[in-house]
Amino acid sequence: MKETKSVYVNAILLTIGVISIGLSSIFIKWSSAPASVLGMYRLLFTLVLITPMLRKLSLRAVLKELSRKEIVLLILSGIFLGLHFLLWMGSLAYTSVASSMILLSLQPVFIMVGSFFMFKERTTGGGVLALSVAVIGSAVTAWGDVGVSSKAMYGDVLSLLGAVASSLYMLTGQNLVRKIPPIAYSYIVFGVGGVVMLIYNLVQGVALFEYDSKEWLLFLLLAIVPTIFGQMLFNRLLGSLGATTISMVIVAEPAVAILLAAFLLNEQLTLLHGVGGVLTLLGIELFFWFKQMMIKRGQKSLR
């Protein structure tokens, strides 16, 4: 009974998380600020907002519990997060919301391959089937909006590299978030990611402060909605559910983002969007069905 309740709670939290991160593309589209500035303030504002949560937690004590190798991995995780925001948020300046998602949704594939080589984790045939259905659904969802111009192609490349960076971020953090408090993990990686983008902006000579009130409001919304209620929520669930499970749920982001873009950005919805959305959700449902079957049989769950 307790396990069933936990499944429902996780499902609710994952739903909140995927809707929250789906809104990030809307906020980015509404902004005219450079992607590197959006990403930097998104993370740095988040640090300010969550600092009160660390009152009873010593980051120095947390770091003392980690080995030198684990500290390096923690820093790398933050760097990969910063690179993910820089690349993916940058892709939205060159293509539509839907088009930017087609390659970003390949995260589970990269994570599944990375988990095999890094942790020797194997995904069952059922997990591969569910993964394939979800990724195909995500591809179908965005297919109608895929551009053929060089500008759109550049956006696709940025989105692909962003997916790789996001996958590396989750893989490097999967074991660390089980060892240290999730809030401490989030605080450190957000700080590292924010510093990475600050350095990028300083080197490139990007303006840091010359923005109007609308832009500052969007910076704040990016920190509150997709970061605190999205990224941080996923960080908290990463240790218990695993990188593959989290990435499978994130596959639903294209369907959520495209639906939101239709209402908030007047981007056109097509039959392909509907069919792809159904396939994506079916793939995710299959994944969790296979996972629950394995738990009931006493086998190691899909991660």
C-alpha cells in the first residue's frame, strides 16, 4: 500500500515537473535577451531563492563527505548543466519550439547508452520498446515543424548538443544525489552552471544589466517555474528513480511545450502533433508499466 502511494506521489511530482519545464521554452521565446544571459540569471536567481533552505545545512560539511573524484564529478555536473542551458536555450532563437525539441527528446537514448558504459546498467527489451515508442512519438510531434533552412539546421545542431550535455549532467549526478542532500546538490550544480555562463558572457562581452523590467521578470519566472518546480524537483527524484526514468518523463516535454506554444505563442497545432503526443505518452506509460511489472516480480527496476 505504501509503495503504491509512493508511485502516485512520484507521478504527481513528475507531472508538475514536466509542465514546469515545458513552460521554459515559452518564457525564452517571450524574451529578447541572449540565451547565455537567460541561462545565467535563471540559475543565479534560483540560488538566491533557495538560499533560505540551506539554513540548517553546511555545504562545507556536505563536501567533506565526498571524495576528490566525487567533487570533480559534482563540478562537471554543474558545467554540463550550464552547457545544456547555453546550447538548448540558444537553439530557440533559430527555430520553433517544436523543432528544438526533436533532438532534445533523444536524451533517454544517450542516457541509456551512457548508463551501460558508465554503470554497466542494462535496459530490458520492454524498456527499449517503451523508449523507442516515446522517442518516435516525440519525433512525429515535431516533424511538421522541422525546417530545412540553414538557420533551422543550426538550431537543430544546438538542440542535439544540448541533449548530450543534459544527458551527461544527469549521468554524472545520478549517484551523487543519492549521497548528499538534493538541495545541496542542486545549489552547487546551479552555482557552477551559473558561473560557467557568467564567464562565457564576460569573455564574449555580452551585456549583463541593460534589460527592461519585462526581461527581469522573465529571468525570475525562469528561476521559479522551470528551475525550482522543474529541474530541482527532478534532482530530488533522480536518486530514487534514476536518470533513465527521469529522462523518459522529460520525453513528454515536446508535447507539453508544443501545446503551450499553440495557446501562448499562436504556433500551429497539426495532426502530427496530436499523433506524436499520443505515442509519446504511450511510450512513457509502457515504460512505467514494465517497471511496475519488474517490481512486482522482485526484479531490479528499470532505471
